[in-house]
Amino acid sequence: MPEYTTQNRRDFLRYMFGSSAALMLSDSMYAEHLYQKENIEKLTILYTNDVHSRIEPFPNNDPKYPNQGGAARRAAIIKKIRSEEKNVLLLDAGDIFQGTPYFNFYAGELEYKLMTQMGYDIATFGNHDFDLGVENIVKQLPYAGFEFVCANYQFKDSPLEGRINPYKIIKKGSLKIGVLGLGIELQGLVEKKKYGAIQYQQPIEIAQKTAAILKHDKKCDYVICLSHLGYDYKENKISDTVLSEKTENIDLIIGGHTHTFLNEPKLKVNVANKPVYITQVGWAGIWLGRIDVSFSKSSKHQAAISSVLKVS
């Protein structure tokens, strides 16, 4: 059975909703109070990152993650949540490929097929997704029943030209959700011949421009960034932490690359002095992230509760 672990719900929910009344209510009381109001729409965001072709659970004798993870278990959890919630969005922040013999043998076909069966909506690229070359991504794309987004890779003159959009807008109930993607610089991580003509563009300016389009021009209720930049670095390097503090109009950053296990989203304040959250769920599909966001159409407030679902 999956273990459901919820961390720091009250602080997360209190800041997002912005109501002092929330301080006086327990999680269950608050949820009941919230859903008694009119015009409330709930969005359930599920997410993974850096699954790295981990199809089966870790073996029982694994020193770190015995009998944890596995695509079948994750699929069962997702199916259960979809039976309970109306508006479910399923996302991945990259590095779908590389890490087990399944990738060596099937070159990513199996990973895309399984994600399609689970009902993933949108993903972005990680550096390891290029390990067999950009041509291999093109070869495997027909097996992906979901879309890829990446705003800061220029795909002109590459085999992916015209196939990847910077963002996607998806409707869930009455809500418009904008999802943009950001990739890490491939130079130094991937052989040049593997990514070819794809050009990396600095993500801060691109994210700022793209998020403004989604929030203001497209009137999205919520903007999510799927980032493979990495959570944070000691050296002067662009990360999700830097991104959150130097941009605006992004509500949530779902990250990858650094394999960071975050028990709850980390609160940052953007350049407009508004909250933005960063989250990441380690690697190998050991955890499935969940954030429930409730939208009040009358007050324009958002209330959020976050959970970590351990796939075991």
C-alpha cells in the first residue's frame, strides 16, 4: 500500500490563501470551511522528475531504497487519485530516460508508453533524455501520448524543429493552467553530436516573457514551470531558487536534475513580492508529488495543500 505523508500543510496553505482565519483552523476543518464556500474549483497536481527508466521497484536488498518505486505502483496510486478527484494534472520535469537496462534495450519506447498509459499530460526534457541523440527522441515521440514543452531551447534546424512548444495551456474544469518548460544547458553534460543544432538560451529572461504571456495575455489561472535547471547550487549557477526570485507570474516550479527530495514545497518571494513555490521529488519514481490547489473565483484567492506519496 502507498504511504501518504503530508508535511507542513498549514504553513503552505496559510501563505497561499493569505487569510489569518486559516491560522485558527486545522487542515480538515479548513478544508471543510473552504469547500462550503461557493465557486470553489480544485486542481490536483501530480508530478515526477528524474525517473531514469526505473520501471521496476528497487530490489529488497537495495541498501537505500529497498522495495521502493516501480511504474505499476505509481500507476495504481494515480488511478486511485483520479477516482477521487475531478481535475487531475500529471506532469514530469525531465530525465525520463537512462538508468536501467530497460533504456538500453528499448531506447525509451517503454518509458513513453507507460507514461501514456498513466495519463501524463505534459513533460519537459532533461539532459539524459538526449543520451541516445535527438534523433532517438524523435523516433520515440510517437509513443508519447502527452506533450513536451521547453521555452529556452531553440530547436531551429534540429530534428525537433516544429515538434516542441515553449508552453501548453490545459483546461481542467473551469480552470486554465499554463505550463512552460525550461531545460538545463546541455553543453558539458551531453556530447555535442547528441543534441546537434539545439541552442540553449538563458532561462530567466525566457521564463519571465513566457510566464507573462500565460498569466496576462492568455489569462491563465495558474502558471507552472517544469524546470530541469536543478534546485540550488553553491556556485553562481542558475537554479530553481534563482529562477523563483528573479521572475514573476510563475506560481509553482516543479524541478528536476539535482535529485532533491523535498518533503514540502519551498516558499520563495518573487520580484513582485508574491509567493512562488519550488518542489522536487528526488529521483527514480520513489516519490510521487501531489499539490492540491483550490481556487475561489469570487475572491481570487488560492489555497494549497501539499503531500508526498511514497511509492512502496
